[in-house]
Amino acid sequence: MVSYLAHDKSSGLVFSGGFHQVAKWSQQRIELKSPKAVIAIIKCRPSENGRVVAEYSIQGVHFIENGRTIPNRDIIKFSRLAGHG
């Protein structure tokens, strides 16, 4: 099963859910709290490395093909920050 994480690089906050949920959270976070932030949207599967599939900024969403790989240990850390561990 695929899940997505949104990682606000400026504050370190993490949100998890489906793609539309994390995209909506990212948009709200940018508009209300930190307009200068860049939020990475990471696609992940259990026991696998994650991959950055999009970045959200004040200009909107920017989809990334063959995005940066995020090691599984960081995915676990982000999941715990999001409240799933």
C-alpha cells in the first residue's frame, strides 16, 4: 500500500495520508503559516526507500520525475514525527 508524507523543510513538521490530503495540508501550510517554505511530498511503501514526487511552494505544486530517494530510516523517522509510531 502506498502512502504519502509531506515534510515542511523549514519547520520540520510532517503530515501523512493520501496524496490529496498531503497536497491540501501543504497548500494550507504555505498560505497560512510559512509562505517561504518548500514542502516535499514523499511517496513511500512499507520497508522500502521513499521518493520525492513533488514539492509544494508559494508558486504551487511542482511534480518531480525520478525524484530524490529518501532512505527507509528517514521515512521511519518522518512517520514517527507524523504520529504513526
